[in-house]
Amino acid sequence: MRQLLPILLQMLLALLAAPVLAQSMTISGRPIPGGLLIIGIPPGDGGLKLDGIPIPAAEPGRFLVGIPRDAVGTMTLKSFGGLETKVVLEPRSYRIQRLPALGVTDAPAPQWVQRREREVAVMRSGKWSAAAAPAASVGWKQAFAIPAVGRETGVYGSQRVYGGLPRSPHTGLDIAARIGTPVKAPAAGIVRVATGPFLLEGNVVLLDHGAGLVTSYLHLDSISVRPGDKVARGAVIGSIGNTGRSTGPHLHWGMSLVRPAPGGGLDEVRLDPKLMLK
């Protein structure tokens, strides 16, 4: 019996150590403004907080965290079970891009404003559908592919100035190519919006990749899908065009992480789709 005691003691120590070793937080993705982090915590931990605010799970034990364009400093991730990690963000700078006025004005006509409000509502409704059904697709788990072949003409985060008037920073990746060039789904998803032409976006498609991750495709010449369609990675969803507010044939590829906000609003973090490409 005395000979068995050391063996039993070693087995007991191994059993006690195994759960401790498993209790760790994993982080994948680049910690930079515009980036998307995928956080993993042990099964049964209960949940995750970002800077003290609970965030919904993409699936049990996994969470998506979007980093805003102007974020700086450190983010604190803490699980309900007590695991804590501080993520130091990489600094990022943006360029200024000057473009023609394209009819932009600080005092648009009332008809323009009314139409624009309806268009914004359509896009917002599509994002709400994605935020309300985070398990509808698992495309967010896939490696993302470039949606069109062409020349990169606009990048995420750059400040655009139209005819001397500063406007909102660019929130996507612009790919210039001939009208009719195929646009393909970079990952599996559900079509939430497929309509147009809108005043700014032209013909537009919005894909829901699950877990609140959505991508948008603007200025399309043609649309090959309908709302509700489930598309696979690489499926053609439309073609490059020059519709809406555009300086030439190109695709604007946008990406956002959307979630219901406290009080009934919609939280949206605009991401850099280029960071999703392997």
C-alpha cells in the first residue's frame, strides 16, 4: 500500500492541475483600430465583459470584439469566471483623400433628405436583422476572400474631403475594375439587403455572416441575389458598377459588427475588411 501512495498522490495532483491549465483566455486577430478579435474562454465560464460591459457570445465560449477606428490605449477583457486580459492597441494613422464635390452640400434639398432617410432605414433594418439573429450563419468562422479582382483605390479610415468640405472617414475598401466585373461573397452568409439605386450607395447588397458580422457591397451595376438568399463563399452576388455617389467604376466593400444596444438602439463598429484577408 505504501508503494501505491506516491502513485496515487501523483494522479491526484495531475487531476487538480488539469482544470487550472485549461482555465485560459485565447485571443486571435490583430489588436488595431478597425480590427476584429475572436476571444475564447473555457466552457462553463459564463460570459465575457469588455471594459466592464457584457458582450453577447458568437457561440458558447467564443466572442467577437470589434475595435473602433479611433480607439487608443488598452482594452480590458474579463470573463465572468474571473479571467482577465488587457489588450494594448496598436497605433494607427490615416491619410486624407481629396475628391471633387460630386454635388455634396451642407444644405441638401428637402426631397433629398426625405429619400435619404428612407434609404438609411432600409440599411439599418438589414443590420437589425443580422443583430437579432446571431446564429443565422457561421460564415464568420471562415477565412475571408477578396470579393472582386481589381485595383485598390480607397482604404479604411481615410478622411475624405469633397470639394473642400470634410466628410465622414472612409469606412471600407475600394476596388476599381471594369463595369460588370463579378463581385463574390467573401464568406458564407445570408442576404439581408439587395436593392437600389440609393443616392449614395447606388445598388447595394448587405450580407449577414452571423454573430453580428455584416459586409456591404456598394455602387453595383447589377445584383444577382435577393433578400433571404443563403450564399456560399465565392458565390456571385452582383457586379462592379458606377451607381450612386461614385467617381468611377468600383466596389466599396464595407464591414461592421452590429449588436442590439441597451435601450433599444443598435451598436455598430465599422471594421477594416482588409484585415480579414489572409
